[in-house]
Amino acid sequence: MAQLEAHVLITGGTGQVGIELLRADWPAHLRLHAPGRSQLGLNDAQALERYFAATPFAAVINSAAHTAVDKAEDEAADAFAANAMIPALLADATRVAGIPLIHISTDYVSDGSKGEAYVETDPVAPLGVYGASKLAGEIAVLAGNPQSVVLRTAWVFSAHRTNFVKTMLRIGAQNSSLKVVNDQFGCPTSAADIASVLKAITMRFLEDTPAPTGLYHFVNAGDANWHQFAQAIFEATGDISTPDVIGISTAEYPTRATRPRNSRLSSAKLTDSFGITPRHWSEALLEVIAELKQGKI
Ligand SMILES: NC(=O)c1ccc[n+]([C@@H]2O[C@H](COP(=O)([O-])OP(=O)(O)OC[C@H]3O[C@@H](n4cnc5c(N)ncnc54)[C@H](OP(=O)(O)O)[C@@H]3O)[C@@H](O)[C@H]2O)c1
């Protein structure tokens, strides 16, 4: 017998993760809804209420966010509206509807002072507005809906929008050498892999109630500093003439927002709870480079 149709709301459908969520291979009975900003104001509680009243959603995945880390320092109100208020409103709406909310957060909730990969129980202490606003969103989601998962991830790359991979390739095409920070460590993570994890978590909620809830980390396996990541990006292109990538310190590359020196995350809890084992970021990077080369996007 065919399964009954189930509706899933995806916010941020035009973002790196949102695009991959919409491209993912979902079961045929799922109907994905990804309204743009002009179709649904996520900051408008009444609009959300009407939207939820019109469709019996089975789950919501929130991938909408103000992700410009430096800009957020000067746009705190916008950052908190997107990263804290929208998650709080979605938590309310999904709790009232009795459905799960799967929300994405960031490694930048930490101050980077830990010497090894962060686990979910480590203290948080954001260094900037972006991290503080995302932390407020995490708290709102976990407090606002008992059926929620907050998935922290990091250093997201894909063939879409703006990200470090695309920036390096663009700047590298225009310069014979470039300087990249070598004293900030993290876990490059593919938007497609994040989408695949979000899909798996959503399916657990839809198929297997009660599903695990709470805070989880997901990053691709392996880590890097930005300099190592840049070198890997140029190597992955397979081109003979790539720029020299020169390592510099954070002090030599001042930015508006302070970033954590170490924001590596451990995905061990996610592996234990959901049976998901991340692949290495370098494998995912090859796919993104191939996609960029094919000009698919
Ligand atoms: N990018 C990273 O390196 C990184 C690292 C760690 C965690 N994360 C987290 O991962 C998640 C996905 O990030 P991403 O890289 O896919 O983001 P992204 O590419 O910057 O896309 C952000 C999405 O959010 C939407 N959006 C932003 N503000 C909005 C608002 N006020 N109302 C409605 N929609 C709004 C954007 O819509 P428009 O197209 O209309 O602008 C876009 O669809 C976020 O929660 C982010 O905090 C990202």
C-alpha cells in the first residue's frame, strides 16, 4: 500500500544547505515546501500561524540564517532576528503543531580555547555577534519544542552561494599567490553531507517516534586550518598552474569579527545516536570541485 503523503517545510531553501536539502533523494511520499522570503515571512508569527494552518506539516527543517560572520558585527539586529527570533517562532509553531523541528547551528558558539575537538557538553562562549545570535537560537529551539534537534556544523562548502572554496578559486584565478590564515583550525563540511544527515534525522522522526532529540555535532571527518584547506582546494582542481598559498597568522589578517582558534567538532554523539559516520572532507571536496568544473550550478 502506498504511504500517505507527508509535508516537510524547509526554510532557507536558497542557501547552501537548503539547496542540497531540496536536491536530496527523499522518499516519494514526502512533499517538500521551501517558500522564499516573499512567500513566507519567517519573522511574522501570524504569517507562520496561517502557513501552518494551511498545510499539515509533519516536520520542519530550519536552514535559514544570517551567516555573514563579519557583517553580523554591524548588523546585530538583523543577525538576532534571523538566528534567534526565527528559530524561537519556529519552535513555538512546531510545538503547537506537535511536530519536530530540526535546526542548524554553528561551531562559532565556542571561544576556541579548547585544545581538542568540542563535544556537545563543552561550555559555550561565542566571540562575536554571529555566534551569540546562533547560540540564542539553539537555546530557543531546545527550550521551545521538546521534539527538536539542533545540529551544529562548521566551515560549510558547496558549489552554491558564497563559501571558502568558491572564494579561493575566484581569488586564485586572479593572483599568482595568496595569503591564508594558518592558525585557525576547524572541520570543513560539505553542505550535501549536512543535508543528508538532516534528511536522516527527519526520517527518524517520521518513521520511528520517539526519535533522539537534543544537541548534536556533525562535521565531515578530518580537520584543517584555512591554509591547509586552501591548498587542498587547489590540489583538488588538478590544474597545473595554481597559485602559491602562503600561510599567515590571524594577527596578519584582521577581520571585523574575532573567530575561534579551534572550532573542531566531534561527531561521536551523532554516530552513537543515529548510526551516521561522516566521510572525510577531502572526499566531499572532490565532488564539489567536479560539480563546479562541470558548471552545473
Ligand atoms: N556557512 C557556514 O560556513 C556555516 C558554518 C557553520 C554553521 N552554519 C549554519 O548552517 C546553516 C545553513 O547555512 P548556509 O551556509 O546554507 O547559509 P546561506 O547559504 O548563507 O543561506 C542562508 C539562507 O537563509 C535565508 N535567510 C537569511 N536570512 C533570512 C531571513 N531573515 N528570513 C528568511 N530567510 C533568511 C537566505 O535566504 P536568501 O537567499 O533570501 O538570502 C538563505 O536561503 C545556518 O544555520 C548556518 O548558521 C553555516
